[in-house]
Amino acid sequence: MLAAESKVVPTPASDSANSQKIISWKQIVGPVEPFLEAVHGRLAGQVKEFDSALIPYAEYTLNSSGKHLRPALVALTANALGELNDAHVTVAVIIEMVHLATLVHDDIMDESAIRRGRPTLAANWGNEIAVLFGDCLFAQALKLAASFPSPEICRAVATATNTVCSGEILQTQHRRDFNFSGREYFRVLEMKTAELFALSCELAAFLSEAPAPQRATFRQFGLAFGTAYQVYDDCVDLFGSESVAGKSLGTDLAKGKLTLPVLLLWERANATDRLRLEELIHNWQPAALPQVAGLLAKYDTLAPSLEVIAQYLEKARIRLQNLPKSPGRDSLFGLTEHLARQTSELGVLI
């Protein structure tokens, strides 16, 4: 059963109480806001590292208005371990550039017109420019990683980038594949999304000179939280609204990507509805979206999808139990509560 992939133990009440005090994004990142501003400024400064003919694309991409969630994970992890320093800023910039490169390429593959409430790079300048500039972003991130005196950072960034791209390839291979198992689905999520969350936490801990067991704990937190985040994003694509998501919706269905709610629908549907779903996916037209939405509602796929998110968030919280108590650790707990609240609001939106 897809909805029963993860079984977890409830979080102790004392830590849940701490996290309940930190729910809004502003509260969570408030203590590290100067760090995030430094990351934003450093990203903007990377524009000049590109050829002058590429500056319009670099400015458009690097000055985007996202939440910089991965840099926030770098900051909150480092804050849980002690002092933030300039090396943490550099690593956050590197990881965000890798992430932005994947978004540029994702938008090309998904034929998305909107990202973060504005036209995508591809929509503005075409697919050829977008794919090549995405490559430039990857290369610049690795160049920056190579500036560290030891090779560990560059090796970790290169390995994670390989994993992310491999995950995207695996997902592409399984488009419109209704034999795509739950185990394979969650493996793809870990690779294509959760890996950069894990890298953010792991490298922040490495730069804070945390012992290996703590670095492993932070990495596992990032994997669990990142997986929860991607399942949530998959649900937004089916149950959300463009005004809230800030991007085109229904793109997963249009490209034949079978996300958790659709896999649950396939698992629960009768033979007639399975055949109908398969026909709709294989011969996709935008007008089919209401029909798929009706099937998703008929078989109650949202509730078990949200339960999976809750399970992964609980896994993330359990990892935090092994860390010393600190305001930074409370902020990481708060991050899981923030996503849990966003998830509950998704249920209200439909």
C-alpha cells in the first residue's frame, strides 16, 4: 500500500510544544535573516561571473524571489551547532545555484510558462537559451565549490548534482508507467529533491565541524524533510491553485509524471476507472484535468497523500531528537510544523 510506506513513532510532547511556538516562515528564519540577506547578495554578485552577453539571463534567474529554502536549511543547521560563518554563505550560494539550474531545466521539460509568479526563463528566451544557461549555472556552482581549500565540498556538490539529475532521468523513464511502484516513486523523490535538502544540512554540519554521527543525523533529517516537501509539491500540482503555488499547475499530468495521488488513484480504482485514467494520461489534453480531479476525489486520494507527508515530517522530527536542545534545533522543528500547516491548508483549499 502506497499510503503505508512509512511507519513512525510519535514525537515526544515536549519537543512538539517547542515547535508549535515557531510556525510562521518569518519566525523560523528571523534569527538567520542577515545570513539569508548575505546569500541573496552573494547570488546577485554571481551575475558578473558570466559573460556580458549572458547577464540578462543571470540577473533574471539569480535575482528570483524564492524563499531560498535550501540556504535556510544551511543557516538553521549551522545555527543549531554554533556560529554561522562566511563558508556557510558560500555553500548556501552553491546549493541554491544548483537548485536554480534544475528549475531552469525542469521548466523546459515540463513546458511550464510560470515559475514563482512570473514567466520562466524558457518562456522569455526560448528552450535553447534556457537549457544552455542551466548548464552554465551548474558549471558556475561547481567552479565556486572548487574554490574551497579542500576537495570535500566540491566532491559532495558534484555527487549530489549527479544524484539529482539521475533522479530526474529515472522519473522521465517512468512517465505514463502505471507499474511504477511506490518504492520507486519515493526513491526518485529522495534523489531529485531531497538530496539537495540533505546536502544543505550535511555540508552546514561539516563546516561547523560537527562529528560524523551528527552530520549523518542532519543528512537524514534533510532527506525526510525534503521527501515530505516534494510529496506536498506533488499534491499542490493537483489540488492547489496557481495563485497560491506561483507556478503552472497540472504540469505533472501533462508530462505523464505519475505522482503519489495518481498512483493511489490507480491502486484504489475499479477496472473501468483505471482504464479511463490510463486513456486520459496517455492522450492528455488540458480539458481532461477536471475529469482526473473527479477521479481523485471519488477515491479520496488527498487524505492518504497528506498522511504520507505527515509520516515523513515525523521521521524528520525523530532525527532531531538525537541532537542537543538549542534555539536552532527548535527552528528546525518549527520548519516541519510550517510545512505541516501548509499541508493542512491545502486540504482546506479544495
